[in-house]
Amino acid sequence: MEYRFDIANQVLIFVVLSLSLNLLIGYAGQVSLAHAAIAGIGGYAAAKLAIANGMDFVPSLVLATLMAAAAGAFLSVPALRLTVQHLILLTLAAAVVLVTIANSTRDLGGAYGLVGMPVPSIFGKSLAKPSQFFWFLLCVSAICALLYWRLADSPYGRVLRALREDELAARAVGKNVFVYKVQVFALASAMAGLMGALWAYYLRLASPVQFNVTQSLLLVTMVIFGGMGSLLGPVVGAALIVVSSPILEKNLDIGAEKAALIRLVIYGAALVVLMRLRPEGLIPEHFSFRRALARLGLPLPGAGAAAGQQSPPPAAGAADPAAPAGPGQPDAGIDIAARTPVVTVEGLRKAFGGIVAVDGVDLALRERVVTGLVGPNGAGKTTLFNLLTGVIPPDGGTIRLKGKDITGMTPDAIARLGMARSFQDVRLFLRMTVLENVMLAYSRHPGEHLPLLLGAPLATSRAERRARELALECLSFVGLVDKAGMLAGGLSFGEQKLVAIARLLATGADVLLLDEPISGVDPQWVDRVALVIRALPAQGKTVCVVEHNLYALGQLADHCYFMESGRITAEGSLQELMADPRLIAAYFGA
Amino acid sequence: MNDEKGYWDRFFERRLSRRHLMRLGALGAAGLAAGAYLACGGEEGTPATGTPAPRAGAVDLSKLNEWVGPGGPQAGQGQTIKLGVILALTGPGSYYGQIMTKGTDLGVEHVRAAGGPNFQVIYKDHKSGDVTAGATAARELVNDGVQIILSSYGAVLGSILPVIQPAKVLALDGGGGTSQIWKRQDYFWGTRAVIPDDTFNGVAQYIRRKLPNARRIASVGWDVGPANDPVIAYLKQVLAANNMELVAEERVQIGATDYSTTLARVRGTNPDVILTGLWGLDPGYFMKQYVTSGMRAQVVGAEFTPDACQVAGAAYDQYWFAFDYFDLEKPFNPWSKLFIDAFRQKYNQDPDFYAANFYEKVFIVWELVRRVLSRNQPITGENLQNALKQNPTFKSLYGGDANNVGTITFDLEEHDVDKLQVIGKVSGCKPRVVAKMNRERLLEVLD
Amino acid sequence: MGTQGSDGIVLQLERVRAGYGGRPVVFDVSLQLRRGSVVALLGHNGAGKSTTLRAIVGLARVHAGAVLLDGRDIANRPCEENIRDGLVYLPQERAVFGELSVRDNLLLGAQVVKDRQAREQRLERVLTLFPVLRERWAQPARTLSGGQQRMLSVGIALMAGAKVLLLDEPSLGLAPAVAQSLMNTIRELVKSEGLSVLIVEQNLRLALDLAQYLYILRMGQLVLEGPPQELEEQHQLWQLF
């Protein structure tokens, strides 16, 4: 019996370690090869505190957890601006450094590690035997798993996945990716540190080999094996890998010496086979047990309104009234100059090397006006949007939003202040559902903030309902309610553009910058989209549109700027601009 | 002009998705597989066990009882006793694991033939120093009801002790011995000299005799953290007593293959002799690079194994070694000769010091079993240890003479043994004993 | 180059069912493309137009049916073999090599063209069509604006010396003037080189101007086909999909 408890203990420790690593890799897309080393910080801290300071079991666990969390947060700081491949190198280096320090520091016991840890005990009860340790470990693991589940399967986890999919797009809908990265590193590290401390107490020593790079790679393998970004995947992956070696040793009657080698071969082969057959791991991210049951022809408990089934057909019927004659003209009557400018740009300049992309631009986006930005390819329109939304810093000039100088602010801060943008190349979160894409844009969601997520579950679920309603509303605006449950990556390009508009609407921003919202959208929807945009000023929105489809722009824009070679060279209504032969020549060539 | 991100940034953002991570995982698996390959590589040094079944009767076992004591039911004949063995079966140290396995198996065979108990050996792998594997192995053995464990590797011992001590299971280590840090541990006894400490007196005296001008001694040893400290302190003390001084103390990573920076630093101190505390293949790599360094100091290592010599090649001809070497050329005593013959016959290869130690340990265990049974006590770790404490002297393959087998005696305080040790030289990967010594002094100089 | 059908059909799809993984997106699509003609594939977003093109060129899996190039079934053949046989595909995304210069991008497109003179000639035509590429000749492609990158990817496709050109929304993101002159160039190539073009285009006016025959897809199935004039007379084109 003790033997089984021993294996169960190892399984639990590795399950929680790989769950915490999955938060990093599978959800936030932050690949770390230092996870075992971080666990080692917890392990060594607990060992040192227990041996040198005679600290009790529980307080040393708490301190070890906190120290690992701090180390994780510290590690995340250089990671903030790194791309994935650099992050891998950084964490690998960090792991090697940590193990080397442990190996060569006298006070940490060098290669032999810290030995002679006391038998852990809680409420005077000894946890010396595997079976005694098991129940305590089970409780701790259950708490960790609950926390993991609460984080992963929540608005918070949704933001993490958005981070993984497209950091810039996540910032564009107002998510402060830095805060999330630091948090997720600290959280995952805390869990790892706790498990490292328990692992040390279980073996009653903390030594470098327990926490070296091979162990980190093993953890990564467990996560991949089970399925990255899936709730249960790492549990299965870790359990299978830990259990496989005793099973192989017991059942293959070939001696430990050969079994150890065969096990490595079996791991390798299994990983290769898995990559071929189930590239997303044993339990892929969007695996649903209900669907799997359905495929097997088994009855579903409470089947029915599963995600995104029947909803009104999007096509002709829904769009009917104004099409195809065109959704009417902009209000000829409005006095543009009388409207307050919401966004004012003065002397904005940006050069890339020798090319001056934006060269002293002045413009104003006025309240509840749709402003068009026209000009030949390469005129600097997208660069202007990037400057306005803080994606790139300007070389000179100022940008004011509602009177506040926002020059040099971060994209997410600008988005939270009420100016959001869509991208020419769409930038949806492809491995998330359409509904999730739009729900992400819902601002001030308490469930996206750790303390509120954990402390105010009711407010969170209320907000989640509101976010869902809002998202569905925005999706029905663009006629894609029936695709709500689909992965965004499965949509056609035109559909993705529409979802992007829905996402932009859901941000609730007052100033919307649309980069080619219509190109790639089919003609039937062109009018629909134009109608949607046309309706925005009535809702108090200020809009700026870059678009080459002049037919559509003509229906949309109250006012247009003509941009060429980085400068604004004309402004007025589209008709006025297109009446100027010079502009026609610049734009239409001939 | 939308270069807000570089191409590679975009590339990785978009493409470094699951599939790439899978590749990363595969890399990890490849790493593990490479480890496995290394483990296989260790076998090359030792000719395969492809000989036909042992020719029974070819080795005369009839004298065995005369040397090591009587067999029969009162000595455990007919009883099955579990014997746990935790070795480096895989990984870079798998040479040790294999040679120790062979010594153990032969010992078990001979004990049975001499009318002793039937030892049921349960082998466990500590993967060449993985403490997790070591602790797990120990726990599994304890859970299996094993009362006696033979182990190797000092680093692993730290993970085994917390398991065996509360369970009161006796452990003997003939691989690394107690070294300095594992002395005086309840239920743990080392059956090998304290290495390299126990060679220091003899080596210093031998150097004084053979290299009278040598004053400056350098030390290059495995970095095992704080465990180095008492060793170095003792070395300084011994050197001072012999009018020598320690001019360099270099620590290197276990398993290192590149010693260029170490050698450069050592050269700066201009030593006359370099003592190395390196094991496994490491002294082979060290010597290979040392001979090209231009230094003329004499290297005295802490071990000789044929596979390290294969790494070094001709460079090993300049290598001296000092440890509790098991002499194949001139067997210490008749039992040693029998062991060598039987080993060669069974495995078609030469035994080494490690094989001899593990063979010998099986006989120590048998002696303990015999004593416990003679008192009608059950075979438990506690009873076995008490039997050891009551009379710490055992028959040994080491020492003795042409007619008498040798003995070893455990130090009841320190839990270690003072074993016969030798200084040796190498030519063409053939080792040759040039001096014998014990922990205190040089006993005999042959060359 | 192979046996060409006597009726001048270069590319023919017979009841093709295609999709990604195990899931078909396009069902029983049959169509024909004659030498020296332009055929347009129309339909709303997600109707399966892009998938059809990708199935032809070998980037989506053909589950059933045949894809005949010069009468030979090329279904599920590796993409690079198709390109070598003159079947060239312009994807909808910006398909440029960001770190390579504009020049290297274009020359990569001409990799399969052996004849140096033909290569120079094509290069000249692409640069005439998109003068901005000449200005940006030595710069890395990633520094181009979105629209310019689009021009470059069209340019790469034109460099390949295609026999059959599959274009997925070539006018996407191009200013009207540029889009119009691109269509003119295509028309010219069709006339002078006997190029055959299968085009997916959202810009109906451009498509109707260019194509001699239309296929209309809806929910992955062909619902209507015919010459543009005929279809325009019979239906309000908007309502077709």
C-alpha cells in the first residue's frame, strides 16, 4: 500500500507542477524552461529554513512559496519585452545559473544538496510515511487545482490566452499585458515553489538534480503530452509520465537496467506518435467531453443550447432594409466645424530610417463625426493610426484625446482612455472562439482582475453575463451570431474582418479608428458594415476610417482628409476632394 | 511602414505555436535519448558478457567454507533473503552499475554454493546520481520488506538515509564508502576506504621517496560543494607534515570534458605534483588535455578504470593512481585469486575494485545473517547492525597473504574501514602496483 | 506540356469535395477554365471560395472528386509540383518575405523561370505596374505599407510565369488606381500569353469587367453559373449570394 501512496505522491506533485506550467505555456504563451528551477527555489528555501532556522513545516512552506513567487515575478521583468524564442533562451539561462549556484554554494550543500531535513509534521501528526504525507499533499494539490481552474477557466484565463495569441491586439483592446505577465509568472512560480518545498520535505532533501533543466524539460513534455491550454490535459500528461516508469519496471521482467533504457525509448516513440496523431496533445485545448460523447452516439446530459447553434440566419433577411441601394448619404447638414474636436493632432512626425512616413500631420477628429482618411498606398495612413494608438512612439508632435495629452502612452492605456482601433490585417485571437474574441473587449470586467476574480465571484459572474450579452449584441450587429461558438481561425477573411469590428464596438471606446474595415468583405456586407459605422455617431462615437472602397466611404464619411507622402494635403467632403483633378491624379493615377 | 514589429517577432508570434513547442518537446526527448546513448556507450569499455554459460566446476569452490565460514541451515541455507541494490544502472556512471552488478551476482552465486542463503537481489537504478530516483528506489525497497541495501554514489546517499534510518534498514556502501560527510550515520556503513583522504599519507610519503624535490602540490577535484572542505583541510595537514604545500585548489564540474581553463590556472602556480579527485571518465579527459599543456608535474589520480584509460589513450602512461585498488596481477590472497578466476570465467572480462567490493559485501551480509540466525533472531536491519557492532571484523579479498585471506575492520565510531590501498602506474592501459599502504603510512614499496 | 484537351480546357474540377483535416468545406464543386480566359468565383464570406483555390493548388485536402490540369488529375499533389507546372496561386494574406529586399522577393517568384530574358521582361512589367516597388527596390519587404506589401505579393505571383493563375482577391487593400491597372495588366497577359485566370474578387465591378464566366458559391456549393451579362440580366447580382 505504501508503494502506491509513494507513486500517488509523486503524481500529485508533478500534476500541480505541470498545471502551473500550463498557466504559463498553454494559457499565457510564455514558454519557460526554468520552472523546475523555480520549484527549486521553493525547495531550497524550505530546506534551509527547516535545517538552519528550525522553522516549522507550515510556515516554511508559506515562506518558500512567497520566495518562489518573488523569483518568478523578478524573472518576468526581463521577459516582458521578449519574444517567445528569446524567452526560452532567457529561462534556460536562468535555470542553468540557478542550478550552478546551488551546485557551488557551500551554504546550499553543493552537489549533495541540503540533507537532514526534519520529518514534516502538522498539528503534531508526523507525515513521515508516504500514506501520511499523501492526505496533506492531496489537500494542498486540490487547493492548487481549484485555484488553477478558477484562473484558467475564467475571464482572467481568457485574457491570458489573448496574450498568447496576439499581444498587440490584446493591448489594443485595453489589456495591460505587462501586469498580466508579471502576475501569471508570479502565480505559476508560487505554485511551483510550494510543490518544490513539498517535494523537498517528501525526500527530506533539496539537491540540484531534483530541480535541473532536465526536470524542466520533463515538465514541458508533460504539458505538451497532455495538451497545452487545456484544463485537464497536464493532469493526464503528468500522471501518465510519472506512472509509466514504475509500471514498466514492474511489468517488464527485464531488470531495472534495461527497463530504464526502454522507458526512454518508449517516451520518445510515444511523443513522436502523439505528434503525428494528436498534435494538440491528448486532451486538446478546445476538447469537449460532451462533443466526444455525442460523437460516440451516447446521450448527452442536458444537451441542447450548446455554443452557437441555431440563431437567426445572418444573410439577406437580416440585412434587408437599406440594401442594396445603399444606406443613404451622410448628413449633408452637419456643420463639421461646430463640433468639438475629440482628438487633436499637431505636428505629428515619424521617420523610419530615411523614410519619413508621417511628416508634420495636423488633424482633428470631431465629436460624433465620421472622418475618412484617403490616399494612395504607402501614404502613411496605417502609421498614423499606429502613432495615434501608441503602438509606435512619434518623433515629434502631440496627440490629445479629450484634451488630455496622450503622446507616448501605451496602447492599452490609450484604449482604456477611450480610443480603440482595428487592424488592417485583422489580428483576431485565432485559437479562441468568436464569442471569446468579442467578450475580451468588454472593459472593466472584474473577472479579469485577480483580487476581484477570487474575491467577488458574484460580481464576476454577473459581469460575465453582461459581457456575453454585449458580445452577442455586437456580433448580431455584424450578423455573425451563428458563428459565435466557432474558432476565429476557422472563419474566412471577410468574416474575420466583421468580428474585428464587433470586437472594436464591444470595447465601448468613444473614438474608433478603423483600418480598412471593408476590404475583403463581400459586397452584400459592405452596405451592412457601412450601415453599422454610419450608425455609430448617433451612439456618441467619433470615428476615423481608412478605406480604399470609395463607394463605401462616400456613404460613410462626413469629412475626409487626403494623405499623400506622409502629409495631409487636402480636406473636405469626399465629393469635394474627388472634384480636385490633382487629387484624382494622385489617387487614381491616370 | 508598419514595422512596429520585426519580421521574426511576427514570425514567432504567429508560428511559434503548438507545433513548434512539440518540436521543443521532441528536443527534450532527444536529450533524454542522448543520455540513454551515453549510458550504452559506457558498455564499450567492458567486453560484452557474450561468453557461453559458466563452465561449472572449472573454479574450485571447495575451500570457500574454510575461508569464510561454514554453510548449512544454521547459516541460512534454504532461506530466501531479499537484498536491495541501488546502482547507477543508466546514465554516465553506468560502467559502475554494470561492474557492481556483476560482482554482486557472482557473490550471490558463491554464497549459495557455499551453503549460504539464497539472496534474492532487487536492483534499482539511481540514474547516476539522481536523488529522486535514489529516494524512490530506497522507498520501494523498504516497502518491499528489504532489510539490507547495498548502495553506491555519495550524492545519492543523502536521499537514501532519510528513508532507511526510520525504517531501520541496514545499508552498506562499497562504491563511494562513507567519504567524509556520511560518517557516523546510523544504519549506514562504508566498506571502502575514505577516498581520497585515506591515500594522502601514503602518497605524500611515496612522493618524498621518489620525487625528493617535489614541494609544490596542486589539487584538482570534483566540486561537491561543502564536502570538499574537510578533504582539503586534511590534505593541507598531511602535506605540511611532509614539508610540502598546497599551491592550487581547483574545483571542476562533475562530468566535465574540458579542462583548458583549469589547466591554465594550475600552470600559473607551477606545481611539482597534481593530485586529482576525479572519477568516472573525467580523469581520462583530464589526462588527455594535460599531456598537451606542456606541464611536467606528476599527476596522481584517485582511481584507475579501463574505460577512462581508453579515453586518455597513451596519455595515461604518465598517470599514477592511488586508491584501494584490487590487484589482478598478484592476488592478495587465495580467495582473491578464486574471485578473479571465477569472474573472468563467468563474464569473460577482468573484475575491478568495484566488482570485488560488491562481491565481498555479499559475504559480509552473509556473515551478519549467520550471526543473527545463530541467536535465533529474525533477519532485521536492527539485528544485523547489532551483529556488526558486536564484532566489526570480516573476511576480505584485500590483505592477507598467499595462504591466509585478509580481513577488514569497521571503525565503530566513524562507520568506515581502513582498507589496504595501493599506488599504481599505467602502461598501455595495464595498471601495475608500485606501493602498498594503509591510512597511516606507506607499507611496502615495490617500484 | 502535356496533352491539352482539344476543347481548350486547361483546368477542370469534377465534383470536388475539399476542406481541412477531416472536415469538408466545399462540396461537389465542378468548374472549367479555358485557355486564355478569365473565370471569376463569387460568393459571400465563408462560402468556400478561398478553400476551392487552395484545394486546386494543393494547400487544402481534396476528399473526393478530381482536379484536372491539362487533363491530368493533380488532386492532393504537393503544391511545389503544381507551381513547377505553371499553376500559380496568390493567397489572400500578404505573402511576402519580410526580411528580404523587394528585389529578392520578386526574384524568388521567378525561381522556376529558367529563361533569363523572360525573367527580365516580367520584372519590367511588374515594376511598370507597381512603380513604388522600383522606388523601394533594396528595402526589406516588412518596411512597406500594407498596401505595398499586397502589391509585392501580386508581383511575386506575376513573376512566376504562370500558365494558370489563381488569384485570391488581388485588389484587396489596393488604392482604386492601382487595382484598376492591375486588372488591365491581367487582361493584357491573358490576351498576349494565353494566360488563364481563376479569380476570387469581392470588388464586383472589377470582377464583372474582367471575367468571361462566373461561378457563384454559397455554403460551399455551386448555386449558379453563367456569363456575367446573362446573370446580371436575370438577377440582382447582390442577391445571388
